[in-house]
Amino acid sequence: MLSEKLRECGVVGAGGAGFPTCVKAQSRVEFLIANGAECEPLIHKDAELMKHFPSEILAGMTSMMDAVGAAAGRFGIKTKNAESLAALKQSQPSERIEFVMLGDFYPSGDEYELVYSATGRLIPPAGIPLQVGCVVNNVETLYNVCRAAQDQPVTRKFLSVCGAVNQPKSFWAPVGTPFRDLLPLAGGATVDDFGIFVSGIMMGTLTFDLDDVVTKTTAGLVVIPRDHYLMTRRTRSEQEMNRIGKSACDQCSYCTEFCPRYLLGYEVVPHKVMRSLGFTTTGSDIWNQFSELCCACGLCTLYACPEDLYPKEACDQGKHDRRAAGLKFVQQRPVEVHPMKEYRRVPLAQLRKRLKVEEYEKETPYDALECRPAAVRIKLRQHAGEAAVAAVEAGQKVKAGQVVGRMRESQLGAHVHASIDGAVRAVTAEAVEIVA
């Protein structure tokens, strides 16, 4: 069965969530949706993947459709990616697959947004696509499905290195490659002092650690100078963000009016969540309930708020506090699309201007280079669920593709594999280090 091969090969959602694909392959649905929207500013690796590996992506999609019994496939792709679309259409193996053309908006790749665009169906509040007869897979995940069907495990990641670098590009890198080994492949940084947004400016994480490594969910590295506006925004402490929000929020409600989940009809109301910053713990529970359905896209914080406040971070904190208190919000009213939804979409070009990164908007062409790190660190948890358990010992010789971390049969998670030939240098509870 395909699901067994996916489990053995460690295939997980490559778009960021890292949910084990073998679980999705066991579903029974009407629609299999391919997510080729890719809406993080500056990152274009999915467009390059679709352009250069269309047959593998479509083969993986067809395999998943057969596995889940989907009568129809919907392939979400932006109209602007004309070359990628042409390559896919030229390779299209099945009449069951229909292309869904998307505008260049953020966040058109959000699962709730994409399911609505592709099928007209609205996922229940706090629900999953399965509840409306859909399974959604990122295009790189589908590429990995194709390889897994041929018993090829996930040992490398397709990513972009962009931003303040001399030669922005997309390429394959072994899982576990340190970031410091990737930057020279893109010609090095154009500035001496910089930070790296891992997998995106909007929903990614900020790091200054060049020894951090590529995982199965790393979409790319966006290099940004240390003195950039975004660095100031992201390096403030939670206490600073809360203090500023408490003193400056004037309840204009722009954060709510631009929220993509609110516009789809979900009770996500960031401006009300901001009120929790000025109330006691008892009072905050009243307002924090409106954070629970937030998708953390970051539009409210980085685009909508005229005061440069932090409603997304307030929602993150609200969700955390409610989980800790054992509280769960249940939306009472039906989900109905806001009549102004189509008129409040945020174009990527406008978002880049607001983020002050327009100068870094460049193509990231695919380069078939050989990335050969001297050592890799394979994290045992780079997926949703539990961490894998190391299956090797220090000093042991391993081959690329060999399982080095294995999941127990009953646990949710994914096996991890050696990405290079070499010897195991160290094994910890977090990772397996391999020297070439």
C-alpha cells in the first residue's frame, strides 16, 4: 500500500506543517488538492519545482488520488507562474486533474483559503479539509510521494536562498545541512551583519544561528540585514510587544477587517484579542476566545495595523493561555463568507512594499548544483507528532537513505533517514550527527 511506503520513506508535509503523509493517504475523500500557491514574499522554490519537475509532482498527485479514492484532483497554482503551469500541462497524465488559477495574493496558500477556492467548500471552524471531503498536499510533498512509490526516502530538501545574497537561487540540499554551508552556494550574503528568516518572513522563524540545519519542512532562507525594519519588529520581547499594544491600540479594527480567516466567516477578531492586554486574567479570557481560530499568517501584525502593533503575537499568546487553562472555543454562528472578502485581498506586491523588501524581490532560478556538506545533523523531530527514536549508535557507518531514527508503530510521526554516506559522530535525544 502507498501509505506504508510513505511511512517507511518518512514523507511529511513539505510546506511547513510536517504532518505525516501516510495518515492522509489512508483517508477516503472526493478531492485531492495540490497546493502550488506559494505566497510567502521572496520565496519562489515551489514555482521552480513545478517548472523543472512537473511529471514527478503529477505522478505523486495521481498516486495520492488513487490511494484516497478521489474522483477529482484540483491543482492550485498562481496565474503569474505561467512557465510552471505550461510545464505541468505538458506533463499532465490525467484528465481527472483540473487547474485552479489563483491571484497573486497573500495568503492564497492557506489550507482553508485553498479548499474554498478549489471546491467552494468551507472547512468547519477548527476543522480539517477531510471534514469537507478534501485532502491537501504541498507540491513538494507530492514529489516525495512519487519517489516514495519507488522506495526512495526523503533525504533532501528543495529550497530557496534569497534576500540579501549575491546570487538568489533554488536547489536541492541534504536534510541536516547547516545554514552556513548554504549561503556560499548563493554567492554569500551582501552584508556582514544579518539574520535569517527560515521558511518565510510572514510565518517563518527568525534565527541568527548559522549552525541550525535544514529539515524536511524548510522552504528557504531569507537573508535580511540586521538593521532592517523587520529585525526591529521581530526581535522585541513579548513584554515589549504587550506594553506597546496595551498603550497604543486604538481599536481601529483594521487587523480584523483584513484577516483572511475573518473574511472567510470564522470568528477570528484580533482587535478584540488586543483588549486582553489591558485586562485582568479573568477579563482576558473573554477576549482571548477570538484568537483560537487564528492561522498565524501575520497579516494583522505586518500589514494591517497602522500603529505597527502585534495582534498576531497577542493571538499566539491567547491561544497558548487558553490551551493551558483547558478552554476551548466553539463558534456558534454558521460560517459565511464576508461580502467584502474579494475586495480586501492583499497583493504580494503591496505586502512587499509594506515590509520594505521590494529590493530583494528577484527570481530564484533552479541550479542543479551538488550540495556536499562535510557533516549533517538529522533532527529526530522535524514533523508533527512525536520525535523519532535513534536507530543508530555513535561510530556506526551509514549510507544515504538508511533509517537513523524510527517511529514506534502506534505513534504519530515519521522516520528520518541519513542524507549522506558517512559515520555517525554523535547521537542525542534531539538529533543524529553524521560526518561525510
